[in-house]
Amino acid sequence: MSKHDSTDSLANAQTGDAKTVAGAAAFSKFIAVLQLIADAETPPTVAKLATASGYPRPTVHRIVAALQAEGLVVARGGGNTFTLGSRLVSLASRSWERSDLRIAAVDALMALRNATSETVHLAVPSDGAMVYIEKLESPHAVRMASRIGTRVSLTSSSVGKAWLATLTPAERESLLLQAPRTRFTENTMTDLDAIRAEIDLTAQRGYAEDREENELSIWCYGAAILGADGRAVGCISISMPMFRRETDAQSRYIEPLLAACRTIAARLGPVSAR
């Protein structure tokens, strides 16, 4: 190959790389706007999305229009606000339905729900939070407002605390320093040292508690499912309204919760003893 040909090849490769980077940047903007729509407590407007994302309003308008055209978001409120579309929900549902963890967990989750008569969640880590990939409702009239796909805080949810407690000190500290410490209720811990102490306690006893920290009048117990390498692959929680919470938590909730985690871990493969 001549020097000229070599130079041309390098130039073409660099041009291709530039196009790839440009495409990746555009894709990142689409994902960022989509995530803002997913995380919004109420359907956002283009103006709110522009403010939250930092992108120009015309750019956000074009992104939302493209997402609408693909069925990933739909317009609400006379076309001024937006929520996730059915196509995105369908894609997510297929992913969760085919998840090895969810498939391995479903029987144990049902048994746990039936044994406790309370709402059971299965969660996995996702971009600095935990996301529910399965939910089995309590048979009681008063139920949880959560749904599959709900993202919850690492530092205030029982599944988040349970996950953090399984990490190495360095991994845990890195996430704690980055994680938002939003105050959801008067009981939410926002002091970093207090959160560190709570995660240490969770690691010592093998389960986590959410003491009305995400939602008033709701108490949750959470524990991690350990994979074949001894690292957590997901977490389970039991959630209940305070007026139904029984005093004998160890036998009523914690022991069945830990047993469910062990059962699921065994289905996934050999695990390290806790």
C-alpha cells in the first residue's frame, strides 16, 4: 500500500469514526429525553423537557416528534404533554419476561407473596437506581402504588440498600457519592454518614429496611439474591402499609424473604454461603 493510499484509508477511518460519534451523540439525546419522560412524576411538556435536559427547545421538539412517530411516546393533555408509548412498554415487557432472573424467581416470589399476603417486588440495578422488573400484588384491598418499571432510590429503598450492602467498599462509596439523596418523606435519610451506617447495618444482618422513607405509611424489607460468583444479581422486597405490619417481623417477613432469595439463587446456580 502506498503512502497516499495509507493516508486516504486513515482519513476515511477518521471520517467514519466522526460519523459514529455524531450518531452516538444524537442517540444519547434521544435516550436522555426518553428517560426524562419516563422519570417524570407527571407528564412533562416540551418546555419542561428542554429545561431539564438543557437542550434547545426546537431540538427537544424534534426528538419528541421522532419518538412519537416510532410509538415510543404518546401525547397527552391535548398534545401538550407526553408519556411512554405502548411500543416501549411492549419492548420492556418482552425483555423482563425473558429475563433469566425473572423466570427463575417467579415461583419463589409467588410463594413469598402467598406466605406474607403482602406486595412483593423483584428489582435490578439500572443507571444509579433500582428498577422493578416484577411485582406481585397483595391480596388485601390496600395495595402499593408502584408498578413494573418503577425506578427507586438506592439510598432510601429496601432493595437499593440491600444491593449496596453486597458491593465492595470502593464500589459502594462510588455509588453513594454519585447517588441523589432526595428527601421523599420526613423519614428519608439524606446525611451521607447516616446512610453509610445504615448500609453497614444492612450488610451485617443480611436484610434492609425502608422505614417510611420512600412513601409515608409504607414499610419494606429487602434482601439480595446472590449469583454463582457471590455477587448480587437482583433484590426482593416485601412492602406493606404500617397498619398491617406485624410485630414478629423476623418470622413473619424476614425469614421467608431470605428463604426466597436462597431458593432463587439455587435456581440460578450454586451460590456462596451467606
